[in-house]
Amino acid sequence: MVRDGYDLIVVGGGHAGIEAAAAGARMGCTTLLVSLPGGVGQLSCNPAVGGVGKGQLVKEIDALGGLMGELADAACIQFRRLNTTRGAAVQSSRMQVDLDVYPAAASARLKNLSGLDLLEDEMVDLQIRGDRVAGIRLAQGGELSAKCVVITPGTFFHGLIHIGSEHFPGGRLGDPAAEQLPQRLQALGLNFGRFKTGTTPRLDGATIDFLRLAEQKGDAEYLPFSVRSPRTPVLPQRSCFAGHTNLKTHQIIRENLGKSALYSGQITGTGVRYCPSVEDKIVKFPERDSHHVFVEPEGLNTPRWYPNGLSNSLPLDVQLEMVHSVSGLENARIVQTGYGIEHDYLDPTQLKPTLETKHIAGLFFAGQINGTTGYEEAAAQGLVAGVNAACQVLSRPPFILDRSQAYIGVLIDDLVTKGTNEPYRMFTSRVEYRLVIREDNADERLTPLGHALGLVSEVDYGQYTQRVAARHQEYERLKNHRVTGTAAVNQQLQAWELSPIQGSSTLLEVLRRPEVDYVRLAQLDPDTQQIPTEVRQSVDVRVKYEGYIKRQMAEVERFKDLESIRIPATFQYEGLPGINNEIVEKLTRIRPLNLGQASRVSGVTPAAIMLLMMHLKKKSNRG
Amino acid sequence: MKKRSDTIAAVSTALGKSGIGIIRVSGNASLEVVSRVIHSKIDLLSLTQLKSRKLIYAHLLDHNNSPIDEILVSVMPPDKSFTGEYTVEVNCHGGIAVITYALERILKNGARLAEPGEFTRRAWENGKIDLIKAEAIYQIINSTSLNALKLAWHQFEGGLTNRCNDLRKQLIDSLSYIQFHIDVEGDNESSDFSSVASDINKIKIIIQEMLSCSEKSNSVNNGIWISIYGQPNVGKSSVFNALLKMQRAIVCDQPGTTRDHISELININGFNVRLTDTAGIRETGDMIESESIKKTFEQIKAADILIYVLDISKDVDEKEIKDIRYVLDNDGLVVLNKSDLLESKTINYLISEIDSKWILKVSAKQGENIDKLEKAIEDLINKKFSSNEELIMMTLRQRSELTDCLTALNSIDLSLMKNNLDLLVYDLTSAISSMDKILGIITTEDVLDNVFKNFCVGK
């Protein structure tokens, strides 16, 4: 199965590794994916894909030709659209996924990719020739040469699992931690820090009293992540259930804080601020006497349920007492203990925007190792690393998305430019131009790029152009068709407490009213009923947000001004007149590709950027 | 392109005969440059590790190395200097020849002539001052009255900066709250945004107050505009001359003598006052005069304070009564001129009807009660401009950014909060970015050029 030399070796079969390996192989590189036995596509934490900010990432991965959207669709047991009351630009999709089906689908997809070999082994060393990566050494399989290597170890580097005062090395509960490789990489000059994350205990569904919890069904309307997936769910759909902690729960936690690995001082790594452990929530929000607990199914054929909101690193007996204090979970049996895990992360400012290390050519890092949290953040990086490794092998220019193009662009720019001092999670609010980069237009933003890379097939690209045409056609229809203010129409408007139509209005004018959505429009204009949901979603936002979108597009243009002033890779900041040493040191370390990125390096002043601009302009005038 | 770390020099005091004149030299090589043109017991080059400011007695040397003036040289290390660079100030005697020669010697020995505002610009670039402070320095230099100086100093001390920082923080708090409910809470929680709405409304009111307050401050800074107006031949120009204490305007019995309005600056109790004499208002067929009257109306509209002049001996008509009421309602003064003549019946009746301390009998020609008139003007100015509230002066740039901020906040449709938080965030972000621009957190080359171009060389 395994050949002698590869274009690309991807190490780690998690969400980052899957995308990196698939992208490399599909772009025509001979690719090997090395993972631990059973290590492909595991959902180590929450059995869900998507969510606010994360759904956008999945849509973008899919638009570029990545796998995550399809895999989630294949394993979906509940679909919901979030933030429907918060505004069209911040709406996100989220799926509960079956924890057995998801990895099975991932393995099946990867096995079917030509040019991709799969190997179960552990990488223990890196081979270097000059300043370039030359290959890897495996625990069992000896040495393999490669032009590029993408490392995606997740939480496995020096992973340390904490359950109460107990702690032991592990990459994930039941899996060994990686010890040799991180030491070797450190010796090569890469800097690592420590982060902490955690997961909840898993409960036996047969012992949960669901009647005492509030049922949360999925949305009536199913919208798959991927344009390539069937339009209806593949698997039967399931509900989630909502419960909440109470004063008793909080008291149990407070009394046992000393036993928590997090609060006894045993864990020193920085935790995820926005996905806090339950101990964190109790300590940081003492005024709240209740927190949500969403009890989520982990699959169709497993008794395991995931009580979202109870992540902790308390001893098992306290975990049990805490779970039992929640109404509906009084008799719940814990089938897997909750735990905290500390792990190494690579300071991501050591990476280029391609996710290649600055120190060692051909060596890429992607996923949680770069200081992020979440499957979607990992997958997005995996895709970018895989594509860029392939570009390097194929002598093609690097593939970099900017902050105005995609959430992926924001994610990677943030990581490599600013670094992170806590596990980085994607938020819509990190995205400056989120009115113009939305889930509904991910394909328009990225599919042509994915097609050019060779990740989007001709057939898919053909369907994409048809979708775009359908949106244009619908917009034109709205512009040209009119609704007449007949008695029936105006009666309906009046029933919605809206002003009547005098004479007639175009459909566009009617839809522009904030209170009128497509469902209402269809009641006023029967032809509208035939417009499919995907088209409706996309066109509705465009119509309603038109003025804002126009203004934001103008801002994007201004943003591109600085972004388009490139800084040569060999540019010498040292000795540049008027820029202080601290800024020189930072810019020399980060090596921004352009002035825009330079302006986002922390501590770089507007004055310094102006001086740089003048200097770069002068250079380009000369040269 | 200019080299930013090169050493610049300029005369920082006004050129002319004076006790001393100061040449400021700033940049890495400033010690070296000045050491070449002076002689002193202390070697300037030994001061590169200086921690505090130092004053050195020295002699200025001519090109043959002979002493030509006795000088004091102040040496300031980067963290103790205005520009944030090594700065040397040469204090020589204030004669034109000596200052010019000293500058010439410094320029020949490695410094280049500073551009207008370049010292201040370097101070900003090196993080010694923020943009508002830079603008305040300009305002201090250009203050011509005590009260204008007070305003500029307030600005320098952070008057506007603090308030903008405060508002910016409040806006960011509101923004964060909303972002939190989009990104973290999602729509799992039904949230209450009424506090955000009321916060935004409060901020809008504050900004409106700041803008209207800055109009007053600008008057104090540029001179309070007092216009004298009234019907022809009531003696406006005589009142004008009496207040000026000189025969500036032509006075003649002929109605319509004053055609072009005349303005003069006077100082009343630490306030600069721009006193304007206007053409008398009447129906006329004369083209030039009617053009003058049009101008008069513009003057009346723009004035901070109005002085309405009447002839005490003439009967008043309805039009004049209307004018009197208007002036009194708008913090103005009514002057009954020619008090040496006999009061007309209607005037007599008027005074008994309208009892106001802002109606004064004056004889401009005889100089009668002019002191009382001056006192009344002073009282009016104090009433209008010496309020206890914090006065904030703004430059055109600052005003226009603050206005943009208000516009962005005004375009927030609070009813959108129900289901379009994303749009609300957009407007809020625009408002914050206007604040950032005022504070110089975001800035473009154009803005900076504009800020610094008004400075004189040497600042």
C-alpha cells in the first residue's frame, strides 16, 4: 500500500487531517495520511458540526470543495438554523451528527480518493535536509520521504488528561499522547505553549428522564451544508432536550472546587473563554443561579448522550452528584467520565498565511495544534494547509484568502498575524465584513476559487453557475413583476398591520419591507411559491440589506488598498528610519505579506504603517 | 521621501529683535550637529546616555571657530523631549543676525530645515502626544485672548480626548453586548436590548450637546461676533466708534452712509470680540445699498450677540418694535442712542412697557453712558460664554468626525433590534470608527497632513 516517496504526507486523521489529505490528493499530489488506529474523523467532544460562526466555516469549506459539509450531511440526525431572529448575515447552520456514521463516512470518502494512501502508524520524527522537510519517521513503518508534511496532532502533543486530582498522559480518553514528536519539533526551534480544554461526561440515554426536559426538535425545513448532498436527511432525525443547572448543582460545584483540576492549580494551561467548563461558569458568573444544559444525542445506535454545558475536570463522584442534581438527570448513569485535557499548541505566529512554518520549508501545521478550538476551525485550516502544500509541490502560487473574502481568511489571518493567548474560536464578530460574507453566498465567494484549484469538479461547477443564474433570474423577476393593490392583497397587508399598496408595486419593493419575507410574498404573489428555499434565502438578504451591502462593499475596496501593497519577503525593517525597535522586531518576526497584514500586527502604530507605505512606494518607484 | 530619523532644525521663536532666540534641533544626530558649532566645557557628545534634561553654558562659534555669541544649550534625551528624539535647543541672543547665522551654521553641519509642524508631527509619530493634543498645541499658539487660551489648554489637558474616550468606551460596551448575544447566546436566550437602546440615545444627546457647545467655544476662540444694526441714521457707526474708542467708521447725517460693513477686534474682559458695524436697514432703490442691506441680514444671522440701535428722539414703528423684541429674546442689547436729545413719546411708552436691563440710554456723540454699555456687553458675554459647563473647542476635523459619528448613530433604527442585530452592529461600528478617527486611532495620511500643515516652522 505504502510507496517509497510521497509529494505530501499528512499526519493525523482528525478534521484538519481529513481536509488536508483530501485536498492534496485531489489536486494531484501523491498523498499519504498517517493516523492512529481508528483515528479518522473522531468527534472527540460535541457530536455536532456548525453553530454560530462555525456554520459559515463549514459552508466555505464545502464551497471550496472540502469534505466536512458532506460528511456532516451524511451523519446528520438534527438540523437547525441559529440566529434566525438576530439578522440574516449572522445566521448559521448547525447539525447534530451521529458519532459512528461521521467517521465511517470520512474513512469511506478518503478510501475512495485516488492518489491517497492511508496508513495506521505514529509519526515520531521529522527528517530535515538543509532548511527543508525531507520526510518522516514512523514508530513502526520506518522512514518515508515527502516533499511536504502537514502535521495535525489535535490535542495529542504532550496531552495530559485531568479527572479531579488524577492526571495521566493521553491525547484523548483511551488514546496515548504524542511525546517524542513534540520534543523533536521543539528541538528544531519551534515554540509551543499550553492550552486546556475539556469535555462533558457522557450519559446513558436509558437512564435520562426526558419528560422532565424540554424537547427541542430540529427545524421543519432541512438545508444540508453541502450543495452535493441529498436535499432530504439521509438518517432519521432526533430531538435534543433542554434542561438547566440549579442552586444545588452550583453548591455541589462550589464545595468541590478544590478537587477540580482547573481550580486546584493542577491545570496551568489557558482555557476556552467562550466554551467554559461548568466550574468556570459558576465562578465567573456568581450572580446566575442557573445555566443551560442541552442534552444532545450522540447517534442513532448508541446509548450515549452529551449533556452540553457540563464540561468539567472534577472527580468522578462529584461529576455524578452534579449530574444528578439536574432535573431529569436524577438517575442518569455516566458511561464516560468528563475530563479536562492540557496540550501543547504551536504559537501560530510562527506560521505563514499558508500555514507553512517560517523556520522549516515544506512543513505545515493545521488544526487545534495552532491554538484553535472546534472541528470546523480545524477543518478550515486543514484545507488551507493541504491546498498550499499541494501548491508548493506543483509550483503554483500560494492560496491565501483575505479577511474580506471568507471567515477562513479571518481565522488564519488572526492566527498568523496576532497569535492567540486563549483557545481561538470563530465568531461572526471577528469578521469585519460579515454583511457581505454570509453562509448564503459562500459558493459565490469561493467556488470559482475551488474550481481553479481543482477541488471543485466540472459537474459541481456547472451546477454552481446554474445556482448563481437562478439567483440573478429571481432578482430580475422581483424587479420586473408587480403586485397590484387589489382588495384581497391590501386586506392581507392590513392583516399584517402593513400599509396598503396604492396602484401596484414591484415585488422587489414589497420584499424590501422589513416585515415582508418570502413566505408572505408568496401569499401576495402565487408565482413566488415556486422559488426554492436556497434561492429565496440568498435573494432575500440581498434585497433587504442592499444599502448596507453597498456601503460595506465600498469599505472592502478601501481595505484592499492596504492589502494590495505587498511587502517583499526579504524586506529589511532593521535600520528603517523612524520606526522604533519594538515594531521592527515584531514585523521582522511576523513577516507580513502586505501592508494590511502589517497594520494588524499588535503594537504596530498607524504612524509606522504610513512610514512603511512611503518607503515601499519609494522602493517600487525606483524599481 | 523625507528621511524620518534625520536631524531637523528651525528657529522656534519669532524672528526679530528680542532678548533671546531659540533654535530647536531634533533627531539622532542633534548632539553631534550642535557640538560642531559651539564650544563648551562639557562635551555634548558625552551626553548620549543622558537621563534627564541638562542646561549647558557655551559659546556659539563662527566658521573660523571664534566665539560669536554667548549661549545656553538645553539638551533633552528622547524620553524627556517634546519630539521623543534627542533634542538640543540653542538659546542665543535674539538679534536677527545672530539667530540667522546660528541656524545657518547648524544647517551646514548636518541638520536640515524642519518643515512646518514637523517637530509636532515627530512627537505624534513617536507616541509622545495624541492627535488631539497636537491640534491643541496649534490652538495654544494661536490663542489671542485669555479665554481662548483657557479653551486650548483644556484641550491640551485632554478635555475632548477624555470625553471621546468615554463615549467610545460606552459605544464599545453596547457593541460588545450585542455581539455577545449574536455569537455566544445565539437565539437560545430571548434578550432584552432596551438598555442598549437607551444607552445609544443618551450618547446621541451627549454628542449633540458637545457639538452645540463647541460652536460657543469656537466663538470664544475666533472672537465673539457682535453686530450693531438698526435703521439708517440712528447712529450705529457712532456707537461703533465709541466702543472702539476711535473714529473708525465714517459718521455722517446722511442716511445710508455705511455701505460695506466694518469689523474690528477688541478685547473685553479677556474675550476677543469682533465688533461689526452694518448698513442701516431700509427699503431702498439704490442697488449698492440694497446689496449692503442683504449683507447686513447675513451679519445679523451669523452674529453671537446683537446690538440694536434706535434714535431716542424718533418715534418707533411696528417694524422696530418687532426688532427690539427679537433682540431682547436672543440675548441682545437695545441701545437708545442720542440720549442728549428729547425722548419721543413712543420711546417713552416703550421703556415703561418693556422693563429690561438690556435697554440702555446712550449718547455716542457725547460719550454718555458708554461705560455702562461696555459693562452691559461684558455681562452679556459672561452670561452667554462663561457658563459653568465644560466648554469644548473643536477643530473642523474633530467636528466633522463627531458629526459623522452622530449621523451613524442616528441611522440606527432601534426597532431593527428585534431581528436585525447585524445591521445595528454595522452602524454602531461606523460610529466607533468615527471616534477612532477623532482620537487618531485610525488615521490616513490626508488627515495628518491636514492636521500638521497649519503649524509654523519650528513647532
